[in-house]
Amino acid sequence: MAAGVLLGLLGSVMGLAQPMAAKRVMDDMGRGGPEYGPVIVLSVLVAVGGILAGLGHWVLDRSAESLVCTARRRLIDRLLTLRVPVVERTEPGDLISRVTSDTALLRQSAPQAVSAAVTGTLITLATVVMMGLLDAVLLGVTLGVIAFVGIVVAVVAPRIGRATRHTQEAVGRMGAALERTLGAFRTIKASGAEQQEVRALYRAAEQARRTGVRAAAWEAVSATLSAVVVQVCFLVVLGVGGARVTSGAIGVSTLVAFLLYLFALAPRIGQLVEGVVQFQIGSAAASRIREVESLEVEDAHYGREGGACRPTAAPLPARVAFRDVRFAYRPGLPEVHHRVSFTVPGGGLTAFVGPSGTGKTTVFSLIERFYDPDAGQVLLDGKDVRQWPLAELRAAIGYVEQDTPVLAGTLRENLTLGAVDATEEDLRHALRLVRLDALTDRLPRGLDTDVGHRGSRLSGGERQRVAIARALLRRPRLLLLDEATSQLDAANEAALRDTIIDVAGRITVLVVAHRLSTVTTADRIVVMEAGHVRAVGTHSELLETDALYRELATTQLLNGR
């Protein structure tokens, strides 16, 4: 940016010398004929000044693109290290608009604001000095105009900044509304709610339009008043200057030179006004970007190269323990866990069962440190998870979520998410374990077939198996499965259950289960009710000793819900 400003400044200096060169040409003509030297100098000043100004403009624009790229990379780094509760409190569409729309405003405003702040200010001062050398009276008229323009800008500029910020906030809300709609596209179609959602998006777009018009109105006021005042200044200088030429106070060449400086000053004043406007616009965008940078992040994160390295040796099964854990998702909300305590030894299959809303999934979220407990301890291998380096903790865990998300991209990209060093044989082995090898053989491009937005080209059961294969590829020491077989047919569920039992012989597996077939094969079962652990035991033990488990086993579990 400094280079661009310097080039622009040199080009403007060349322009600053042109009126004096033109005065010299006119004086020579008044003495009987022009000399070629001043004409050549004037031509060189015009050509070189134009080239330098254009080059400076290009360098500034190039620098602005780098600025935007840097801002976007910083935002991306920040967004991907935000804590889960922060993201859940924020609209994704608004965050997206800050990375795209707000940074684009920086691209638009930065070159003009910087150029106006340096080049515009210096050249305006230099022009005023040169005008003062020509005629102090005409300079006084000009300075009165500049002062009036300064008052206008001081009044209008803050209003432009506020209006721009409101516009960007409205754009963010519109992005959030659109993300909400596209995220539930099939549901909206099936519900026949297209027009309902269209009206909601129209309202968001209309709000963005109104705030944008308000910002545009203030910008128009600023630009129009500045232009009119400069025109009035030209007419007044022409009248006063003509009178002074008539009286003999100044020569015609001096008036022409002064008018040329005035012509050069007019766009500089416009540049300064536009620079202030663009500074306000850029400040509004920058403030929204800074808001993201102030959001709470996790204490460690994976590097840019994409995922943690998998262990090369056979992983040792992890031990898990909860000690008097209390947890609520937000202050003021009811506690999800009330003094939850249990111990899971290394290896084997442990199932968590209980009615909906009893905190089973929350157990997994606390182990992964998506949240931290309000009281008590979550231990992995006898060490509080808050004392583990976060990347090392999550590298030891494979997690299959309840809704088994699949990302847009190819099947290979989804499988190697977090396992970038997986070989082709590793991929084939994982696919065979989850019985997806036949599917990949049928796909037109095999593992490089695109799976669509959120895996829309895969069935629910296929998405679940992709998620399980992805978790297994990371070679975890602890595997967390949250209803990971809920969308599988009986044959695939039975085959996958055998795979899970086999895996549980080598590592620790925790499952949230609603199917009796999964529960009966577990080495231990943790029964949860109303946010606490009610009982722990095997299937046969709990049938004899726990009434809630008997009820679940004969109703909910048997029905496969």
C-alpha cells in the first residue's frame, strides 16, 4: 500500500507542476511566440503523471486484494477454532456474510481511504500553497469553500458509518435466513412451505434494501453538496479573478494557472470526501470483523495442514470416568447432568440407555470437550480432559454423531477427514468393515464420486456407515457412537454390530443405544434418568434389579426406537 501511495503521490506531483508549466507557455506566447522547451516539459509532465497515477492505482488495488485475503484467512482460522457453544449461539449465515460481504467492503474502501488520507491530503495542501503563491485573494475564496465542505463531511460521515453497519447487519440476517431455508430444503418442500419461506426472505431482503437506501442517501448528500460547492467556488473565483485581471492586480496567465489549480483541487476535495465516506464504510465492516475476533476460541486447534496424525502402532484402549459431573448448557437453564458418576475400564463395549433428554449425548460432548462441566471431572486415562492438549485428546477419539453429517465433496474426502495419511488399502478395509465396498464398486467414479450437499446423494444408512468408517480410519483409542445404527436395515445393522463388537475387543467403545440387539451384547450398560446415573450392569443383571431398564427393554428397546 505504501508503494501504491508513493506512486500515486509522484503522479500527483507531476500534475501539480502542470499549471505552472502551462503559465510559462502562455507567458511565452504573450511575448511573441512559444518556445518548444516548456511545451515539451508540459507534455512529459502529463504523460509521466498519468502513467504513475495509473500504476499507483493498480498497486493499491492489488494490495487491497491481499488485505482482503489476509482478513479472510484470519477469520477462517478464528471460525474453525471457536468453541462449540459460541457457534451454537450464532447464526451461520451471519458468520458467512462477515467472511464474504464485510471483507469485500474492505476491498472497496481500503484503496480510496488510504489514497485520500495520504495522497489527497498532501496534494491538497500543496495545491493550496501553490494557489497562495499565485494570488492570496483568490486563495481566501477557495479556503472558504474548503471549510464549508469540511463542515458538511464532519456532519454526514458518522451517519454514513452507522447506516453502513446497519446495512451489513441486515445482509447478515438475510444470509442467516437463507442458510436456514437451504439447510432444511426437503422439509420445506415436503411441507409445502415455499411461499412462507419466500415471504420471510423477501422481508429480510427488503430490510437490507431500506438500510442500504439510507446509507446511499447520506452518501448522495455528501457528494452532491461537495460538487455544488466546488462549482460555486469556480464561478466566484472566475468572477473575482476577472475583476482583478481588469484592475491589473493579476495577469491573465496567473488567473488561468489559478483556475487550473482549482480544477485540480476540485477532484482532490471530492477524493477527500469520498475517502472519508469509504473510511466510514470500511470501519463499519472492520468492526463486524473484529466482533468475530473477540469470540471465545478453544485453547488449542489442529494446524492448517488438515487433521491430526494417526497413531502408527496399535492404539491402547482408553479409560473413561465421570466424577460428580454437573452441567447445564447455559447459565439459567436446567442442569442436564446432576452429579453424574461412572467408570468405564479400558476396552469393551459400554452402552448408555435411558429416556430421551436424560443427558446421554451430553456425555459424549463433555468427553470431546465441546463443553466443559460446571462442576466435577471428566477423566480420560485418569487425567482431566481439560488438562489434555485438545488436538491430542481428539486424536484419541473417534466420534459418530447422532445426525452423522457428511460434507459436500467426494466420498474419499469425507473418509479421509482427519485421516489425511490413510492409504488406499486403509480406505478399502474401512469400507469392508461397514459393508460399503459394494456401493463404491457401483459408483461411477468410485471413491472420487461426489456425494452432494451434506451427502444428499447417499441414503441415511449409507451416511451413517460413511461416518463410522471415517471414525475407524482415525485409529482411535476411544470410539463414541451416538445411535450410529438407527437408520440401518436389519442385515446391515447385524453386520455392523459384529464389526463394533470386534472393534471393542481392541479399543474402548461407548454407544448410545436404542436397540435391544446392541444393548444385550454390551459388556456393561449405564442407565440414565433425569440427568443422573440410575444403574450400571449387564443386560441380565439390570433386568433383575432395575425397574426402568426392564420397562425400556420390553417397550422402547424392543421396538427399536
